[in-house]
Amino acid sequence: MGRGYEDGPVMLDSDLGDTTAAADTGDAEIGSGAHLLFRDAPDSVTFRKLRKRLLREMREAIERHAMARPGARWLVGISGGKDSYALLALLHDLKWRGLLPVDLLACNLDQGQPNFPKHVLPDFLDRFGIPHRIEYRDTYSVVTEKVSAGATYCSLCSRLRRGHLYRIAREEGCEALVLGHHRDDCLETFFMNLFHGGRLSAMPAKLLNDEGDLMVLRPLIASAEEDIAKFSAAMGFPIIPCDLCGSQDGLQRNVTKQMLADMERRFPGRKQVMMRALANIRPGHLLDPALFDFAGLAPTATPQTES
């Protein structure tokens, strides 16, 4: 168990001001009051505001959804994309500040994609003293063999990757798999399910897997993709492009992403309003009898008659 924390979900301190000494977490650190990951971070007002906003959003998401159990161990999925780099850096930033009492293990699943730069992630993680595990599993060949020409790889690729990450989490004694999905991913999933699946369903911040032994956590769920992209660019992360999903045109998710971008351009702030709506559900104003007892709904007062 982490030192100085009680059992149960932790309520995180709201103070994200400058820290001059690292918490006793074992993380790499430097004397300037920041985790080693931030050694070369820009020293500008704009970047500091961006970093603070992302930290606040992550902290609030962790607290609101009771993600952090003191002493727990989290497996942090890192693909080499901007989102997972930002996830890793911000989690370590919170942990360094003493605001996240869990152990973090970064994990990359090398899926055997052609020309994948195998040295990039190990070099990056070693340089910053981040505990990690790199695992090779050739899911690329399975996906390209099983999926017919013109079809999308995303579903099968995701299922195979998730299965291996669950296995690794169990092997490493982790109770949670932590992923870098953000606000835009959540909204895109909602509209894809609405338009193509005929259901109201989005991307939860906290999910129990089907086997009931692992949690899936998304601490960036309230953060905008635009902010994450700016953060990752400013941090200079060595981004690795995806040669599967990222190289296919015409995906439903890409179409949905463009639709949301157009809406945000015409009506600024709409994405944030939609995210608030996902946390403000009125089952009695929908049509699902499994969520609301319409059959039991009856008048509770006698009609008033005019004299």
C-alpha cells in the first residue's frame, strides 16, 4: 500500500501549483520541481496553462469516477501515438506531485506492423526512467489475413490488442488497464453508436471487463484532442504513426470526426456541451422501459375541477 494513504478511492488534492519536492514514489526526478519527463518542457505561460488544464481535467476525471485505489498497480497502454504519450506523462506528473497513489507500469504491444521502429519506445522509456514492458505479438498478420479487402481493421485489431493487454495486466499484478481515449473519442463513439448501432452508448471513463477481474480506465476522457495534440507537440514526443487504422481512408470514425469538427467550427463550445449531456441523463425522457418504469407511472394526485 502506498505510504500515507488510507484504503478506498482517493480524493485528490486540488492544489496543482508548483511543487518543489517530489513525493516518495520512486519516480525519476530532477531538482527543478518536475518529473524528469518535463525536463525539456517549454517554459512558456501558454504551455504551463495547457499543462495545468490537462492535469486538472485528469485529476477531476479520476476523482469523479473513483479510479484510484491507493496501492493499486496500473498497466498504462502506450502505442507511440500522441494520446498515449500524453496519458503517460500526465499520470507521472500527478504521481510525482503526490496526487496519484498508484504504481504505474507502461506497456507497449508491438503488433508486428511493417517498419515499426522497435527502438523508439524502449529508448524513450529508458531515458526517463519509466518502468515498462515491451511485448511482441504478431497481430498484424492475423488482422490483414482475416479482414477482407476494403473492410476496416479497427474492430479485430482492437480486440486482439485488448486481449493481450488484459493478459499482461494479469501477469504483472495490475488491477487496471489505463488507456488514452479522450473527449473526442467519447463523442465519436456516441454518434457512431447512434447512427450505425441504433443505441445510446458512448465510451465510459471506468469499465469492468467481461471477466470481472480488471478495470479499464480512461483518465483523459474529459480532455480535448486539440489540447492533447498541442501538449504532445510541445513536449516533442517521438510519435509513431499507425500503419493499420491510421492509414485507412473513409472509416466511419473519420466521417464522424469531421462532422463533429464542422459542428464545433460553426458553433464553438458544442463538444463541451455534448460531454455535459452525457453526464446528465434523464431516463424518463427517453423510450427505454428497461431504464424507466413507464408501466408503473400513474397519477399521484386527484385532478382538480373548477367550481
